[in-house]
Amino acid sequence: MYCNIATVLALLCTLQACIAVPQSDHGNDALNLIYQFPNLTALENVAVRFSGKLLVTLPTAPELYQVDPFHPVNASLVYRFPNATALLGIAEIDHDVFAVVVGTVNPPNPVPGSFSVWRVDMRQFETREDGSVVRKATARIITAIPEGALLNGLIRLPGTPFILVADSGLGVVWRVHTKTAAYTQVLASELMRPPPEGGVLGVNGIRIFGGALYFTNTLQGLFGRVAIRVHGPGAGTAAGEYTVVARNGRADDFAFDARGNAYVAQNFDNGIQLITPRGEVSVIAGAKNSTVLESDAACAFGRTPRDRDTLYVVTSGGLSETIPGTYREGGKIVAVHVDKLGIPTGNGRRSSVVDGGWEL
Ligand SMILES: *[C@@H]1O[C@H](CO)[C@@H](O)[C@H](O)[C@H]1NC(C)=O
Ligand SMILES: *[C@@H]1O[C@H](CO)[C@@H](O)[C@H](O)[C@H]1NC(C)=O
Ligand SMILES: *[C@@H]1O[C@H](CO)[C@@H](O)[C@H](O)[C@H]1NC(C)=O
Ligand SMILES: *[C@@H]1O[C@H](CO)[C@@H](O)[C@H](O)[C@H]1NC(C)=O
């Protein structure tokens, strides 16, 4: 079934924008380069539209781009946000409407108090075959969160008007009402804080699976879990203890498959980890000294029948750390065909996927 996609991508690789991915890591066709941005442009996060098109955020410019993974001829600029330098988390909050974290970073330091959450409406957005934009998307601010230190991962709280936003600097999760703009802290824990030694990267990626919120804490090097209330006025608050699922090392955003396996972008260690529901950790793509997934920052499963076993991984091309003996490169979107790695996702049995992971 994926031969078709592989063939299409192989043909598209005659375009200048598509550079062949070295296959040495796996010796098979489980990985495909979809698109590479220019040097020094990094990618931070990814969300998938119902059409299958990818929306990627940049930490190096206040810009949101669309790339069509089935026809990756060019990246289309969706929106450039005013008075900011970086975009971080992104998630669908309504049909083809997305919430995005916007803020200012003086590399490598985020500016506390500069972060806000915006709403981007993709319903009118239209591009030509070459990726050029025919009709623009519209965007407006939901709210600034001046108390925030470093807003980062963002998810929808399913079945509610709320989004949850990880604050990596404070080690908390904010809940924002997408209509009234009211916001409040709903989660806070030692397991979400940056380590006592310092740094601003505590809780980073967040996802919900089976009534619990899972999170990476980048500098504490752990993958954690807390049961949460999913309805009512207390939606998003803790309904149990915060626990460590795995001590998996420094990691960034992640996605779930339908079986509850987490696919974790390692960033500093340049790979994708698989963390099973029992907490077993393995690296399934990329490697410490490989540029194939260099400083990968996030991933999301495709949403169409053709690509729901395909994990789209976005990289920042050595932004966090370059691999010894190599140089910065443009951020990439790489398709990891999880089925070809022999990992059953269970995704085929479900008809819809949101927020880059399965919600059950
Ligand atoms: C591709 O997109 C970039 C950035 O939006 C633009 O500058 C460039 O002209 C586009 N190239 C083609 C061939 O459309
Ligand atoms: C631009 O952002 C900075 C930093 O967040 C803020 O202090 C300033 O008020 C903003 N200016 C405008 C015009 O919004
Ligand atoms: C990565 O490269 C560094 C420097 O060349 C080397 O010291 C290290 O052992 C390598 N790590 C792995 C896992 O290959
Ligand atoms: C990217 O830019 C950096 C800084 O100018 C440079 O050192 C590096 O060689 C460039 N990488 C590529 C792949 O051209």
C-alpha cells in the first residue's frame, strides 16, 4: 500500500527541494525525506490537517508553513505573526482551525512574558500546484499569557472548549478557554519543573491518552503521566499522582498510536524513541551521530488512509546541538513508515486522528 507513496516521493525527489535521505540507518525504505527548508531554518512542531497536509511551526521565525506530503513541491507560507520571533506548539481546536504558541526567543533564551496563543483558521486557505498562496489564512490572538516563561507543547482537551499549554520554564500546564480567553494553571509538579541545576526546559511535549496526560520533561530526562479530569469545571486538573513512565533521557514532543505506544522525538539525541505502554524504551529511527533526523523536535501520524502508519518527523537541523563533525542544516520533514519497521500501530482500525496522536 505504501509502494505508491514511495514511488510518488521518489519521483518528486528529482526536484531540487527534495534531497535523498541516506538509507544507511535501516537499509530499507522505511524513511523518506519529504521536504527540506533552507539552511538555518529550523522546525519546531507539526500538526496534520484533515486533508493530510502538514502545518509546521518554526522556532527561528514567526512563521507557519504548509507542506503537502503527497506533493511536496514547495512550502507555503500560511501566516507570519507580528512582534514575535518563534512559533512552538500547534494543535487543531475545531475543524481545520488551529491554536499556535507565539513568542519571542533571543536564542537560546526565551523572553518570559512574551508568549501568547493564537487561532489560525485554515478553512479559506488555498494554494496553487506550485505551493504559492491563492487565498490567505486568517489569524487572531486568543490571549497573551504574560505570566508564562516558555510556552511550548499545546494540545486540545477533547470534547471541551479548552486547550492545554505546557510551560517549560515554570514547569506547569496552563488551560486556556479558546472562546472566552480565560486561562488558569491546571497542572504543576516537581516532575514538570526544570531540574534544580537550571535550564528552562522542563515539561515540553504533552498528549492525552486513555484519560491521562503524558509529558516529556526535557532536562529531567523523563516521560511522565498523570490522570486528569476530562470534563466539567475541573477539566484538565489532576485526578491522581504524577508518575514516571520511563527515564528516557532528553526528549521533546511526541505522538501516540492507537495502541498507546508513544513515539518520542529525542532532539539532542537525533532519533525517535518508541515507549510502550509498559514503559519499555527503544530507538526505532535515527541515531545519536546520524543527521537523518538531526535534532528532531516533534512528530505526528498522518490522517488519511494512505498515511496513517506514517509518522511525520520534523527536525531543527542541529539547532540544539550539532553532531560532532557536521554543520547546521535546514530543518526537514521526514516520513518514518512505522509499518515498514514492523511495528503494529493499530491505527488502521480507527477512522480519525487528531492532535498528532490517537485519542481514546
Ligand atoms: C518556494 O517558497 C519560497 C518561500 O515561500 C519562495 O521564496 C520560493 O519562491 C518558492 N519557490 C517556488 C519554485 O515556488
Ligand atoms: C511586542 O512584544 C514585546 C515582548 O513581548 C512586548 O513587550 C511589546 O509590548 C510588544 N509590542 C506590541 C506593539 O505588541
Ligand atoms: C558519536 O561521535 C562522538 C564524536 O565522534 C563519539 O565520541 C561517540 O562515541 C559517538 N557516539 C555514538 C553513539 O556513536
Ligand atoms: C549552514 O550555515 C552555517 C552557518 O553559516 C554553516 O556553517 C553551514 O556550513 C551551513 N550548512 C550547509 C549545509 O550549508
